[in-house]
Amino acid sequence: MATAPDGAMPLVEHLRELRKRLVLSVLVIVVGFVPAWMYYADIFAFLKRPLDSVLSDTVKLQVSNITDPFTLQIQVSLVAALVATSPVWLFNIWRFVTPGLHRHERRWAYFFIFTSTPLAFLGAATAYWSLPVSLQLLIGFTPEDVTNLIAVDKYFEFVFRMILVFAVGFLSPLFFVLMNFADLLSARTIRGWWRIVTMVVLLFAAIATPTGDPLTMTLVATPILALMVLAWAIAAVNDWRRRRSADSDENLDLTA
């Protein structure tokens, strides 16, 4: 990928780079889809486990169409492949968004991949951990003498949405750091946004926790806010390092 000294890239080259990254990401997801399809039964049992505690004679999973089992296996396998291959396509996103980095700065790409992967899995694990409580509360609104037949596709849609929302929430502080290292966002700007960021995180936690339980909402918002503070601290250290380097270069020019 050819770039100008200032990091600029012609539009045609930019489109070619986008196509390259998309093709690589799709190929690796397809490769990850094969083992996910083979181990579908184990993945299905794992995802259904949060609901097992509330299943009873009046609460049951059901399929309503002949093609639903096949469609469900495709959906579950695809999501599993997306999660398993996330380090690769996250890396491709990073390389596409920041093509103007200097050679010595590209090592940070690997750092961000190793950071984003555990963050995403931590968010997904938090969602999975909160599912039993959410399901028990929501299904608890079922009136007496009423059988709650839960469509399997609707249940997994709910699970996938929760996992995705939590994973994105835990990844959001990393994007602040990414933009700071790309010199697109300063630590001062991040600090100036703290009221807006806090409100957005609390709103996100309220939407992501359908139970409406303040305790659960706080448990979701607290780690995200802590990660936001950590992101600001990293950005502040990087800004200080950048200013110090610029001052050193200026002093060298003056003494030359």
C-alpha cells in the first residue's frame, strides 16, 4: 500500500485497500465457519444454558417452521465464527482505518489486537453472566396458567444482541485510544467529553439491560466507565510523550 509522506492515500488506492481488507476478513470468517458448524450441538447447548434454569412445563423452547432448525444452525455457526475470528478482522479494520502510521508506530497494531480481543470477550462474558437474571425477571412476568412458548430463533436473537451490545460497549474505550494514537483525538478533548460519555454509557447500560434493574445497570456501566478512565489516562500519557518528543525536536533545530 503506497502512501504519501504525510499519510495521504489516493482514492483508488484507498478503495483497493478496502477491498483487500474485506476479502481477507470474509475468507477468515468462512474458514472459522466450518468448525463452528461441526460443533454446533455444543455451541447450542452452551448458549441455551442461561435459559435452562427457567424452562419448565409452562416455559418451553419451540420451532414453528420446518426450515427453522437449518436456518438457526447457520446463524449460530456464523456468529460463533465471527467471535472466533475477531482478532483477524479487527486487525484488518485497524490497518485500514490508520494507513498513515509510520513504521515504528505500526507495532501498536499488534498491541491493540491483543487488547481488543480480551475486551470483546470480557464484554461477551458479562452479557452471558447477566442473562440468567435477565431471563428470570422477564419470563417472571408471564401470567399464571399461561404457557410461554419461546421461539428458538427469537431467543438466540436476544442472546446475540446482548452479547454484541456488551462487546461493543467494552470495546468503545479502545477506539478512543486508537483515535488518540492516530492523532485524531486528544486526552483534553476526551476529558472535556466526560459528562457526555457518562450519560451515553449510562443510557447504553439502561438499554442493554432489559431488566431495568438499577443494580444490574450499575454493574454494566461501572466497568465501561472504568475502561473509559483508563483510555483517557493512556491518551494523556501518549499526548505528553508526543509533546515531549516535539519539544526535543524543536530544541535540536534551534541548536543546529
